[in-house]
Amino acid sequence: MRGTVRIAVAAIALSVFPATVRAQTAVETAKSAFGEDVHAAAGLTCAACHVSSRGAGALPIPSRTAIAPLCATCHSDAAYMRRFDPQVRVDQFLQYQTSVHGKRMAADDERVATCTDCHGVHGIKRVNDARSPVAPLNVTTTCGRCHGDPARMKLFGREATPPGDWSASVHAAALIKRGDTSAPTCIACHGSHGATPPGVTSVANVCAQCHVREAELFRVSPKKEIFDALGEPECLTCHRNHRIEPPQDTWVGVQEGSVCVECHDESGDSGMTIRRVREELDGLSAALSNADAVLTRAERAGMLVDDGRTAFQEAREYRVQSRVLVHAFALAPLLKVTTEGTASARRAQQVGEAAMLELQTRRRGLALATLVILAFLGTLWLKIRRLPPPSSQQPTQRAM
Amino acid sequence: MASRLRPWLEERLPLADLLETLRHKTVPHHRYSGWYYFGGMTLFLFAMQVGTGALLLLYYRPSATEAYESVQFIVTRVPFGWLVRSIHAWSANLMVACAFAHLFSVLFLHAYRRPRELTWVSGVLLLLLTLAFGFTGYLLPWNEVSFFATRVGTDIAATVPVIGHGLVRFLRGGNDVSGATLTRLFGFHVAVLPAIATALVGLHLLLVQRHGMSVPPSVERNRAADPGVMRTIPFLPHFLLRDLFAWTAVLAMLAALSTFYPWELGTKADPFAAAPAGIRPEWYFLWAFEALKHMPSTLAGIDGEFVAVAAMGIMGIGAILLPFMARNTPGGRRLVVWTGIVMLLFMSAMTALALAGNTP
């Protein structure tokens, strides 16, 4: 009997031991990560989040639905947060409650994101710390962990966003290749704490945060009413979402492959206007290309064509403006800009051509000068040849 | 007019004596005498520098805000400004090349021997002055490459013990390269260095006239065996016409280089911008620049850069004092030749490495 009890005790001890060790290891890992946590740096301890009614030593883990309210106890308290950063925002929890995540969580759906899913748990960093999962370069990966997972999204009746979509966009290129941390990521359009998909009529407002002029032109254009009536998502109708590629002049037109052709054909006034817009854009680009070619030739030949480069830069700015003016969906304002742009490009080309002409003149001048110098050298050579041969005298040492 | 002017001048200047002396002056003529002309070519290029430099001064403005724009104005708006600036830049480079060729030819032909020690010393000092002209003139267009190369170049002076940092501040007119550096180097380039150079050129020419052209020991030996083998040519007109031929050829080369490869202006210097990749000094400083790069950080516990700078300093002093150290015996002369060859090979190899961009 005693033996049986011993075996039973030993068996229980053996089964409990690994669980104890695992718990111990998790605590150690958490402690280690917390050493680099922004909260630890602010002087907070484990007990600040692991609030226990059972006294010191116990570390209860907050339930997922309790995490956001727990964080909000400090982060929504302006008086408390001001002690660490006078300009810190304290509306995150309010925003979270309006988000899809927050609403579902409030309805006890623990599958959606809460604070710790994006910011981390024990090693939380400031958002502007490059190691933070919500730092500009990391946030798309953080969102993509859930929103790029088709199985997880299916649970909510949504389609996953392919992870490569944003990465192939012009916005990703600005952030990753050019290091522009102001380039939009997921949160710039969807919001962060108040994350929600923008509605069809509010997309232009989202894009307008950066693309101010384009949005202004679009709002007063005839397209605004038409798109609203058709329920088209404004900017996204032509530019798509997530995988937003650099716009091309070839998008404008009624030929196959253009964007306009999805709604328009060659017939009618609209078809003619689209063709004219494309001709104007192509005309300005061709003028720029010709100017650049002759300026580059002149520069390679060593000529200074700074005036030409200034005019060329001016023409490029007109091209940028003309591409923006496409959003007015009207010919007249575009014509004004493309005409001025083409004039600047021609001025640049003229400077380049004048430099090439000057180069020709210089070379002709050099050819003439070389002939004169060669004739002089020839004369000298003949003169030297006709001089009496060297004598066998002692050289003069003290000439002066 | 001329018939009245000549007696007037002769009464006041010793022209007749000078012409008489030149008429009787002869120059040795042997298989190595072609090397003599490098001295004349260097002098001709120096004169070109003075002429074109004076023309550039009419429009150049030595300040950080106006220097680049004034050079731009010279090459784009001033008639033949592009030609004058290009000739000035190309002529400077050819002058350094000719000066080096002249120095090594004098070294290998042992023309530094008694009684021409001072001619050699003044020549080496003139070469160093030529390099100083290059260094001070490099920054004057105030473009990106020259700005950062000057920063690197002046940094090297900091390795000199005790006075290093003071020297850098003196060269820069402050802690970093700025408008004060430009004004300072401009002052050196157009006033201090030309004054010293003119005096030294005068002394050098005077000494050359005083002692005549040196005859290499091998030619002297042949002359001892057969006195008929040593030939001479009159300075006037034989030597002078040959000199004129060389100068005209250099002029033709300068015109061609300036027209087909106009000296670039580059982009304006921005002191707050990061240094662009591939910054390096002018070709004649490349060997020293490359040697410094290959030095370990410490050598027997001493700062590696300091060791390199000290070695170059010793080399410079050694070059100046060469005639007083080298023995005029076959063994002594062989040692000088081999030292010269090693130096030439080292400088060429370092320059080639720098140009190939193989620096680790």
C-alpha cells in the first residue's frame, strides 16, 4: 500500500514538474523582455498590469477582452500620461471602441486584435522605435499577420489582402526604397486604433490627406457626381487599392490597356476629350525627351547648359502639374499647362542646340588654330634642320 | 623709331652685354639632351598659368556664396572664358607632370652634383610650390568634389604632432572647410605662392645660367675617352628654337585638351550635404592618398597615419638634401638611380591602385 502511494506521489510530481518548469521559463522570458519595455523605463513594474486580488506574488494574466480597458486606465488618463510626455494623445481607447476590432471585442469576440496584438506584450517599444512592430517599416507586416491570412479572414467572412499587394505599390517604394517614413502604410488609410475600412464616399477624403490638389480637382469635376451615383469608390476606380502603382500617361486613352476604356469608348465628346488629353501629355513628354537628349549630348561634350537645365526642370514641373490636372477631367485647364510646359521644354532644347552649335564653332576654331600652330611648328622644324650642325666644342659653363 | 629706341635702351640697360653673352653661350648636345626641354616646358606652362590666372581674376569672386557662380559666369558668359579656364586647369596639370619629369630626369642624369646643389634645392622647392598651387587652387571653384577633397586633404595635417590641430585651423581658417578656407587658399594661390615662386624661378634660372647645363657622367666618361664625341650647340638660335618648338607643341596640346575635354565645373559645394562616394584628390596627390589608406591604424604602437605622414616628410627633406647626401662615385650614383626607380614605381603603383579603385 505504502509503495503504491509512493509511486502515485512520484507520478504526480513528475507530471506537475514540467508544467512548473514551463511556467517558470515563461515568467523569466517575460521578465527579460520587460527589461527593454518602454513601461519599465517609465518605472512601472509587473504589478501595474498583472493586478491581483490575491496579493503580492500572484501574476494573473488579463483576459483578452480586459486588455484594452486595462491599458486605457493609464493611456486615457491625460493627467497621468502628461507626466511622461506632455504632448501624448489619450484618445486611443475611444478610437478603438469605434473600430471594427473594438466593436467585436466589446461583443466578447476575442479573435480580433487588441492592444497587445499590435504593440507586443512585455517588450513594448515606442512607435517611432524601429524595433516596434508598429513602426512605419513594420506595421504592414503586423497587420498582415491577420489580414493577409485567408483562413483567419474567412472566419469573419472577409477576403484576405495578399501580402504582396501593398509591397508592390508606389507607397511601399517610397517607404522602403526612398526611406520616406511619411509614406502611407495600412494605418494611414484605415486608421490605427480606430481601424476600419474607409467607406466608398470617404476614400477621396483619405487620399486627399496627401494628394490635396488631385482631390480638390476631382471634387469639382463632373466625375464626382457620376461616380457617387454609380457607387464607384472615387480614387480607387482608376488607381485601385493597396497595390497602387505609379500612374502612367498610358492609363489615359481609349485604346486597349488604358484605364478610361473600362467605362469609355472612342465615340462621342468624351472619347475625343480623352484622346486630346493623351495627345497633350504625350506631346509634352516628347518635348521633354528631345530637350533632355540634346542637353545630355551637350553636357557629355563638356558644355555648360545650366540655363537649359533650369528650363527643362520648369517643363518637368509643368508635366507634373499636367498629370495632376488629369483629375479635373476637362481639357481647357490642361491645355494651358501643357502649352507652357512645351514652351519651356523647347527653350531647354534651344539652349542645348545652341551649346552644340557653340561646340562646333569651337572645334572649327581649334582646327584653324591647330593648322596655324602646325605651320609654325613645321617652319621651326625646317629652320632647325637648316642650322649648322653641332660643334665639338666645350660647352660654356659660365655663361653670365 | 626702332633705330632711335635701341640706342636709348642700350644706354640704360646692359642689352648688348646680354646679347653678346647669349651669342657665345653653348649648350651640350648628346643623346640625353632631349630631357633638358622639360625645364623649359615647365617654365612655359608657369607663364601660361600666370597669364590665364590673371584673366580669371578679372571675374572670379573668392567667397563661398559667389565663387561657384562666378566660375559659372566665366565659362558660360565671358567671351572665351571657357577656353581661359580650361587652359588654366589643363596647364596646371601639365605643369605638374612636366615638373615631375624634369625632377626625375635631373635625378637620373645626376645633374644635382657639385656645383649645382642649389639649383637642385630650388628646383625641388619649386616642385613643392607647384603642388601647393594645385592644392590651393583646387577649392577655388567651390564645387562638391573640391570641397570634400580639401576637407580630406587638410585633415591629414592634423596627424602632425603638437602643431597638427593648429595647422588644420590655420589652413581652414576655422574648424571645418568653409568660406574662410576659400578666402585663405585664394590669398595663398594668387599672392603668397606666386611671390615665392617668382623669386625661386628667378634664382633657379640664374643658377642654370651660372653653371650651364649638366653633362651626365656617362657622357663625360665617353668625352674623356674621345674628346670629339662631346658636341655643343649655340644657345642662340639652336637651343632656343628647339625650346620654342617644344613650347608650341605644348600650346597645341593645351588647345586640343581645352576644346575636346573642357574642364568640368561639377555641382556647387554644399557643406551640409554628406560626402559623395569616390572623393579623391587630384592625380598628383593620389599616390600619397592611397598610401595613407593602406597604412594600418597603428604601427608598433604609433598612429599609422602619423607614420605615413612622417615618412613622406622625411622623403621630402631627403629629396631637398639629396645633393649633400649622395656620393659622387659610381656606387653612390647607382644608389640614387635605384632609389629614384623604387620611388617612381611606388608612386605609379599607388596611383594605379587608386585609379582602379581597389582600396580595401
